[in-house]
Amino acid sequence: MFFKSALDAVTATITNLIAQGANSRMTDKQFLEHEIARWENSPERIMQIKGFLYFEGDHDILHRKRTMIGMNGDLEEVKNLPNNKIVDNRYGILVNQKANYLLGKPFVIHTDNEQYAKILDQVFDKNFKRTLKNAGKAALNGGIAWLFPFYDAEGNFRFRMFPAYEILPFWKDKEHTELDCAIRMYLAVGYEGTEPVTINKVEIFDKTGIHRYIWQHGTLTPDIDNTENAADLSYIYLETEDGQRISYNWNVIPLIPVKFNESEKPLLKRVKTLQDALNVLLSDFENNMQEDNRNTILVLKNYDGQDLGEFRHNLATYGAIKVRYDGEAKGGVETLEIQVNSENYKVIIEIIKKAIIENGMGYDAKDDRLSGNPNQMNIQSMYSDIDLEANDMETELQAAFDSILYFINLHLANTNQGNFENERVSIIFNRDMMINESEVINNCRNSVGIISDETIVAMHPWINDIQDELAKLAKQKEEQRKQMENYNPFGNKNDSDADE
């Protein structure tokens, strides 16, 4: 009996501990609220947002105030001094360079299945290529961007882009290749009565669909005030002929990462301090040029007045000052001039501009290597840095295209357009590099008879569609052959006349 009672007591204690643990365990909703609160103002997300702001020209210099040391030793804002806020957006140039270098020209689809190639050509239309290019810029600004496959109101299969600062991913693996779930937070405009208000909306993406919430004061509230009047939605809806609505979900979370690099770090992280220094130098130089009387320190002797503010006012208003000059007190004004050496500014600004290009791994279109005779080796040397980083970005894009094709193949199978799951597809990016056309054309001409015509045509700078050009060449050769067969050196005479 004693043993049984003791055992019952131990069991009761364990049960109580388990119950206490269960009560103290964080719920899924609490976990999401905690993660959103941590991520919303995190340094990583702020840097992502700044990447987009800097690209648009909204730099930190625009929010700078002129300050001075006050009476108590603390910095105080000074409002009566010039406060120029000049932005020389070299970062924006870098982003456009990289995005257009890799994605400025249409990519090429290569597959042995002609039917599949035609379908992919329709899916990868101009809208998709524009979306992909925008995703490339968003990946540069935020370190990563997201493509979301969906069906629009007309039932067309399309892709939508989400920027990095809207998506909080939860990865299954440390290599960040597979999602467990993801949170999307974005701002929407609503109304309270007749007053417009900004609403923080949250969408949870998992394998069961999209779960919508309102984020307010650190709490998630189900969002049922939307067009569907439901907080939980499926990814796909199909309406039958009798008007019934059937819901479907993808078997994986439909968010495709488009990464700038494997570390998912924004480009701005490498060049922000340099970009800020450039803006500050240009702004300070302009300030020094505009300060006028501040460039000259005035030394007053027997000034006929006590208030220096009154002295500055009279000097600015009348262009004259009044001093006392008598036998004992000889008044006057002397100056201590501060010279602004523009050459120093010029040298430092050029150094910083060059550092931005080098650290951002871009290129200078005004490079000295392009002067005189810009041969192809010099051009390739100028493009070496941007080409190296484009290799990394292309690797990430190729992985993204694997996921893109996965959803496209599911769409084609579900819509009875064919099963192309095992078809091999190559995506070839045409990099937009400056070339010396005459040198490349001469190399192509000198390669005739050494390599195949198809390879030569592919390397020619004037060719966009290789197969179309080869077909034109074949047609041209056939026409020339027929002309040679019909050629008659005796004019319009027939063969019998020629024999006579």
C-alpha cells in the first residue's frame, strides 16, 4: 500500500509538471506575434528597406540637421546656416548596372521538346520578363526577393513579386533551400468612417493556404474584412459549372526565393558608408560656398552696440556697421578668412566614387581603358568585377528557375496541356556587355571552316535568334544554288541555239 501510494504521488507530481509546462508553452499564434515583433524593426529588415529607399534617392543626408556645440556642451541644431542636402546616387547606378547587365536582354529557353518550348515561350512573356527584372533589382536592394505563382481573376497563370522587407521566411534547412512557412507583412489603406488610415496586414503562408491577420499593438487579429470575407484562404479556387467553389493548395509553399547572393545580403550593406560620405562631402562643400560671412571671422574693435545678432542683422540689411573711433578707443573691423580648397574636395570625391564602384563590383563607363582604341581585352577587364558577381547571381537565378518550372509544370498538368515533368530545360542569360563589334566580326570571319556555322552565328554581335538566322542562311544558300543551276551564259538563247 505504501509503495502504491508513493507511486501515485509521483505520478500526480509528474502530471502537474506536464500540465504546468503545457500551460506555459507558447502557442503558434504567440510564436508568430513574437517573431513579427522581433523582425519588424530588426537591423536586417531596416537595411532591406533602406536599400529600396536609397535606390529611389531617399538617402540619410536628406534628414540631416546642422548642429553646433551649445552652452552646456551638447550638440544643438542651428537653423540659420546653409544646410544643403545633395544626393549623388551612385548606389542607384550600381543597381541598374547589375540588373540590366544580367537581365536587360531577354533570356533564351532551350529544350528538345518543341511543344514544350512553345508553351514556355507563352508563359515567359514580356510581363514575366519585366517581373523577373524587377525581382532582380529587388534582390539587389534587399538581398532576396520572392516570386509568387497565382491565378488572376481571368484564370491566367502568372507570377507576382514580393520585396524582401515584406517576407519573413522560416526555413527548414540552414542552406535556405526549402520553406517551412513564411509571413508577409504589408501596408494597406483603409477607412475608419471617412478618414483614411494605414493598416498593417499580415499573411501566413503554409501548406494549408493563406491565413490573414491584422497586426496592431503587437497582436494578430483575424482579418475577415476583405473581399473574400474569410481569414483562411486556399491558394487556388475553381468554380464548377453549377457555381460551386472548390479549393486547392500547392503541395509546397508557393514562394520562390530570388537571391542576390548565397548570404542574402543587400548590395547597400557594402557601399552605404561610402555613399553617405559622398553625399556629405558634396553637401558640405556647397554649404561652405554659401556661408558668405561665415567664411570670414570678423574681429570687432569698439563695436557701437552689444548684441552680435543686431550686428549681423545690420551688416546683412545695410551692408555697413557702426563702430566707435575716438582719441582713446580706435574702433574697426578685421577679418580672419577661412579658405575652402576646392581641389581637396575634388580629389576626395573622386577617390570615394572609385571606391563605390570597386566595393559595389560595378564598372565605370568613363574608364580610361575605353579611350583611344578600346580593344576587347580592355573592355573585358573593365567588366571583370561585375561579371564575377553576375556569376553568383546567375547561379541563384538558375536555382529559382528550377522552382519556377516546377510550378509551371504543375499548372500545365492540371490544365491538361501535357506532362513535361521530366523534360530538360536550359535557361541562358544574355549578358549586356559592351563589345568591340568590328573585332568580334573579324574573329567570326576568321573562324569559318574551323568551327560550325551555328557556333559562329551564335557569337556574332548582330544575331538575336540563332535558329531563325540559320534558317535564313539555308534559304539564302538554296536560292543561290537555284540561280547557279538556271544560269545561262548565252543570255535568252536556248541550248539548241547555243549549239548552232
